[in-house]
Amino acid sequence: MNTFASIRPTLRLAASAPTMAARSFSSSAARSVARMIITGRLGSEPELSATSTGQDIIRYSVGTSTGSRDKPHTSWFRVATFLPEGAQRDYILSLPKGTLVYLEGDASMRSYEDAEGRKQTSLSLVQRHLDVLKRGTSGEEESH
């Protein structure tokens, strides 16, 4: 009982202290991030190319289907990742079209004018995590 009495004033002090920053638990700067989770199938095999600055980039698309079997609707998402050379990059580049994946990525929107002068909006995803749920089959394997 005596020990509890000595703790109580400390608790009151903490409760009456000025409010600390909302992110006092983190040492990183606060910033907004839009994160998306998608489960879908690869629309094509991932392709390796280089950006205008020479950095390697892997691009691929993931399709998700909604609606009924009679009226399905497929949404396509363009995805990019900047993996360094190594086993993880080689594995992603080896995935065939149709592979079922679970993807977590950072999303951003950008607006631009197309060649006809119409305003367009594009959703870009940068892969942060990718799990293969069911590997697709390549064209060669399907023909056998």
C-alpha cells in the first residue's frame, strides 16, 4: 500500500504534462502514404528495363476481377519495382503470365494530358511486398 501511494503522484504528473508529439513513438518524419493491397493475376511476364537515369526497373501488370460470372469486370494495375540484382529480382522476372499474386504497394496518382489534349489520370504502384499464391503456367507448358 505504501508503494502504491508513492507511484500515484508520478502518474498524476504524467497525466498533467503537456501533450507530446502525435508520433512520439517513431523516430521517422511523419508523412502520408497511400498503400494498396491487391490479389490478382499477372497480365504479362514482368519486364526489366532502365529508367531515364539508368536505374533498373521491373514493370508488370496485375488484373483483379469483380462481378458475377455473367458480367465480370477486370481492373488492371500497373506495378513497378526497383529490386537490385539478385535472387529476388530473378525470381520475379521468371514469373509467367497468369501467376496469382498478393501485392502490397505504395500508390500515387498523377494527372497528364494525352496526345489529343485530354486530361488523363494514372494510378502508379511501387511494389513493397509480393507473395506468389499460385504460379501460372508458361505458354510452352500449356501446349504439352
